[in-house]
Amino acid sequence: MPFCEIRNVAKSYFLEGKRIDVLRGVSLTIESGQMLSLTGASGSGKSTFLQVLGALDAPTSGSILFDGRDVTHLGEAELSRFRNETIGFVFQFHHLLPELTALENVMMPALIRRMARSEAEQKACALLDAVGLTERAGHKPGELSGGEQQRVALARALVLSPRLLLADEPTGNLDPKTGEGIHEVIQRLNAQLGIAALIVTHNTALARACPRRLRLQDGVIVEESIESVSVC
């Protein structure tokens, strides 16, 4: 059984009385440890798909199963617990708390989950080391470069040990060289931690660096390429 299975998922909105079909029956399976890229034209529904897959928004129809459990029918409290335990999110903009240090920002999700402060700090330090920011742990976001801030956001997304990382244009706000560095960090952590990762990107070079490449077109996902290995 695949770790994650998306079955015929559709998502529609109504705008000024007109129905807009963004997703038109998306079906996809994701195995543990896979690294996938998702490309598509602007406005094709990539971000909508990530929000639905990450249980931030409900599909209009269809089902999403994690380990055989359909999460589309969970109540809000159960959904919140599921997201915290299973999904890590990284967005184009970092959304770091400016008054906290890098270490404190990474610790925050663990502290909210009532993890002991010593354990949260230990995990956060290990992740900051993994993304190459040990020496910047005491700096606040305003004292960090854009690439460093995105590394902090990546470490924060992983502090609760999720099984799936969803990254929505994580390099879109960075210069090409810095963006490539972020992508390399995600690849390395994907291999080291064994988490599945789905990266939405407009950068075709970065997309090609993933073993499995998808494209969202006309509301459905097209498999462009899959290599024999499942992780970078």
C-alpha cells in the first residue's frame, strides 16, 4: 500500500456566480522517501493541490489516504493533529517570527505541541546543523540572508519529524544560486531522513533534479518522468 494515495480529487470554486474547476480528478500515489517535483503554468492549480494534499483545504470530491486512512473525513481537531504529525510545510515566503532567533523559530512548533523544552532545543539544534546554520542559531530573521531564512523555515518544517514535506516555490523568492543551494539541502535531507518531498517549482532545472517529475495540466497531473531510484 502506498504511503499516500490521492484518488480522483477535484476542487472547484465559485467566483461571481461562476464555477471554476481548478482540479479535475487528480490521482496520484506517493511512496515513502520519494522526491517529486510538480510544475505547471501559473494559475494551473499547483498551490491549490498542495493545500488540499496537506489538509489545509478540503477537496470538492475525491479522497486522500495516508496509510489507508481517508483524511478528507476527519474533524478539525483530528485534521490539526494529522497535519502536525505527518506534514511539513515550506512556502515561498519564510513566515518566520521576527522577534525570535533562528533557534527559537525552529523550536516553536515543538513547544506548541508541548514537547519538553530541552528536547525541542536538541532537535532544533540538530536541524539547524543539518541545514548549515549552527553558527547563526542565535540570530534573528532580520540578521539573516534570504537563503538563510529559507533554511530556517525548512528546519522548522522538519522539527516534528513529518513523513511528507510539501514545498510551495521554496526557491521562488531567491536568486538562482541561492535557490539551487536550498534545493540541494532538501535533496540531502530527503535522502538522510527518508521523508517524502513534493516540491512545486517554476524552475525546470530544479524540477529535473528530482527522480520523479510531475506536471499539472488542465486540472490533472501528468507523469513526466520517474527514475528507478526513489530518493535523491
